[in-house]
Amino acid sequence: MAEIIQREGTWTYLGDTLRLVPGRDKGVSPLRKALGELTVPLTALAGASFEQGRKTGRLRLRLRDGADPLLQATGGKLSDATDPYQLTVESDRYGVAEYFVDEVRNALLLDEVPTTACDTYLLPGPAVPLSVSAGDGTASFDGERVRLEWNWKTEEAKSSAGTRVLALGDITAVEWQPALGLENGCLRFTVRSSPTKAPPKYDPNSIELWGFKKDPLMALVAAAVQARLPHPEPSGEPAGAAAPALEQTPPAAPAEDEHDALLRRLRELGDLHHQGVLTEEEFTLAKAAVLKRLSSPAGD
């Protein structure tokens, strides 16, 4: 087990899962607090990294494409402060952060977790029912219907038809975008029966967002709906280089005991290093982890 405790939260690596608990500090984003504790299976990860800074560092988890409906709905547009898979680390905990990353990377290598896109969500998404107010309206979702209600700031062209109710079966896509510069953001639903290319300000299937503190909370509604839509077709491309494409390695024979499997793994790692797939650092870390398994009782 590896654990790092910071003001923004506590991350614990438990072998086959990671537990991410948001901190109670007032600087923790409302989105992280609303998400609460996350349990992330190791199989959902594509990699982990730690970047040192002069005063603070940043611990990052990189998930496989299609593993999390929140990341799918937000398209990588969450800020560092609101991204639940990033953690600010104080300088006196740099060593702990590096150890945490080493443990996760070793596990990804040893368990041969692929970096290719997932064909199903490995995280459940936010619990329902939920309701969020921001921008020019309120979005509610009960698991079957999305309800969009307008406020006094809504353009009359959009609010004149009254409350909008969208059946989940009629929704083909959902997206959340933050406000950037002079361009407002939105929570937008693509509806089979009434597609529109109107700006969010006039689109009855969208809530316009103006860059206020509660805007990221709308991503919760987007993620809850995304989790219940058909999973997007996987691209089949690796999510990145942090965990090389070890899924191409042939699986161990069923009758092979763990000792022989670990020896075989050492040979495979050597081959991958020789081919340039693994860097010197990644090879050293992975080899040390295998040797540790070999020297421990029963491979524990």
C-alpha cells in the first residue's frame, strides 16, 4: 500500500484499486467535493506521473480513453484545480509522491494493464438523482429524464417554451464546455428528435455557462448522462507512453506457476528495454518490482 495525504485530498494505492478522497480545505474545488470518494480500478489507468515545482508539485493519474464517463463528457477540458485525477503536492512530500508513482507504474507493468481505449466504462459516474444550478438554468437528472429549467437570465427565445424534459432514450450525445475568454461555456445535449446548431444562448437543449464557480458542477450532470449512453467506439490507440503497450505480450501458459511467470516477465522486460519500448528508468523500476516478487514468500 502507498498513501499520500495533502490538503487537496488523500490518495491511497491498494493494489488493485486507488482510493481518491477529496480534502476539506476551502481551496478544494466544488466539483471534487461533490464527487466525493472515488474508487479507481487499476485497470482504468494508462499511467501516473509526478512533476516537481519550486514550491509545489503535481501528481497526475492518466486514465485510459473511455474508462470514465466524466472525462468522456468533458473532453479533457477540466482545469487542473477541478480535475479529480490531479493532486497538488507540497515540497516536503515529493519523496512520498515519487514512491506513490513508482508503486502504481510497477503494478501497471506487472499486471500488463493495456493502454488501449476501453470498450466499457470502468467507473460508474456520479450518483443520481442530482440537480445543479448555474448559468441560465438548472439541470436535473433522475437516471431516465433530463429536466432543464430556466431562470430570469435566460433569453426569452429559449425560455418561452417553458421547462424542457428530455428522455434519456432521445439523447444521442452530451458535452460540457467551460467558458474561455470572451466565449461562454455550456452543458449541451444532442437530441435525436430536435437537433440544433444554435448557440447555447438560444438552444433549448443547452444551458449557457458564464465562467462562474458553479460551472464545473454541470459536468456532474453531463457525466451521469454519459454513463448511461451507449459507450463510444474505442479508438484502439494507446492513451500515451507512460505505460507501454505491453498488452501485446503473449499471456502465460495456464499451467505455469508464479515463479516461472515472473522469470518469463523478466525476460520480456529485457526484450522491451532492448527494443526501446521501455526507458532505462521504467525498465529499472519494473525489474526491481519483479525481483521483489521473486524474493518474497509465495510471490507476495
